[in-house]
Amino acid sequence: MSDGKSSTTIRTRIRDAAAQLTASERKIANAILADYPFTGLESIQELAAKTGVSAPSITRFVSKIGCGGFQDLQRQLITELKEGQRSPLDLKSSQKPVGHSEFLSEYVARVSAVMQEMTATVSQAQFDILADLLADPSRNIFLLGGRVSDNVAAFLSIHLRQIRSGIYHMSDNPEMWPEHVLRMRKKDVVLLFDFRRYQLSLARLAETIAKKRGATIVVVTDKWMSPAARSADHIVALPIDAGTAWDTVAAAMALVEALIVRVSEADWEATQKRIKDWDGIRFSMPGYDQINGDADET
């Protein structure tokens, strides 16, 4: 198997092979993707019973997506699970050294490569769907992220609030989540950001929302997939590996900034009015001029 093939996740390879799959093979693919990667870690007999497909058909499917056999499929799935739990200490041990003499330019080059990878992994169609969901004024938007990625959610929510109403950045305290969940309607959107090492509480939250409220769930994650993705209606998998001890959120920030621009321009007249009204209230707040050093000192 080539290095390029083995570096691609099983999920991606299943989707890439979708057009070539037989009806029986599509059953296997759907079963694995529905509870990824755990269904693929069951025995071949259990998978056959679950899908109503014979073991030989499963073997042919596994070969079609580039695995050397069912054990090879499971080995690669286990590797993906481990990759999703790697810490900065783990990444440091396998990082590609960055030369200190030109550290900044070399690092920027790595991040630029990540950004280019994002344009290949996130299709225009995916972006359009997400932008349309966020721009729809009839939908409330609820946002939340993990320990680090919640900063990305906060950045997006701050800008969306100035563009449109109905934006809710949820508290990172799970005790506050029921208030937001009870407010959610079926047509609302929940946007979750979660990159390795994943926050399991977000997976439980997504599962609860899917079962009790039926809102549209979008999970922005990495190629190893947050457990929250199992409950998602839409998944955006971003590259995060810059070859150092620290994963990068550059692709996530680029995606978010692109969404901000796209959503604001969906109805620029309404956006312009909202920003003017917003600034009119903010600028008239008592003490604002003193804070910004514009007050008359007399």
C-alpha cells in the first residue's frame, strides 16, 4: 500500500469509493460510517450479521477501499483512534524540525500548506451549505467548542452577532446547557468545534440535541473525527497537523473568516443596518468615550 493511501482515513476512502460500490458494499459502508469507527472494529461475523451481507462480500469491500484484509482495516482504524488522542508531548516526539535561523518563514510555509490542504478537503458545496445555514435569519444559531477550539466558536459568534440576531454562544459549563437545549427548535443550527484531544462532553451534548430537539448539528473537526461527529448532520473535517508539537487552528480560522464574509454579504442591506444599530447603541453607552480616550477633559 502506498504512503499516500495509508495516510488517508478509512472514512475518506469509503466516500471516495462510493460510486464504485455495489448495493451490498454500500450497506457495509453505511454501517461503518453510521457509527464510525466502532462498527469497523467489530468482528467480521458481527458486521455480516448487522448488514445482512456475507463475509466474502465484506472482504471484497475492504479490498476495494485499499486495505490488505479485514485485520488491516481494523489496524488502520485503531491507528486513527490513537491519532485523535495525541497530546503535544506525543506530537513533539515525531515532529519535523523547524530551523531556528528562519523559524517564522518556515512555520508560515507549513501553515500555508495546511491552508492549501483545506481547499482540497472542504468542497465548495460543503462551504455553501454551511454558509446558507448560518445566513438563514429564520434559524437560531448555537455555537460551542472544546477547551481550545471554543475560542474559534467565540470569534465566530462575536462577528455573527453584529451581522444578524439569534446567535447564542453557549457556556462551557454543562450545568448551563439545558437552558440552551430547551430553547432549540428543529430548524435551528448547532455548530460545534472539536479537535483532538476531543471533549467527550460535546459528544454527549450532540447526542442529546439530536434525540430530544432534532436541530441541525454541524461538527467542525479534524480528519480523525470528534466523537460528536456521530450525531452530526454535517461534518467539516479540517487539516490541523503542521508537523510540530502543536496542532494549528489556521484552517479553522480561515474557514470562520470566510463564513463571516459570506454570511454578511448574503443580505448586505440587512447587515449594514444591523451594524449601524449595533454601533449606535455601543457608542452611546455611558463611559464609552472615557474608555476610548475621546472624552472632553474639561
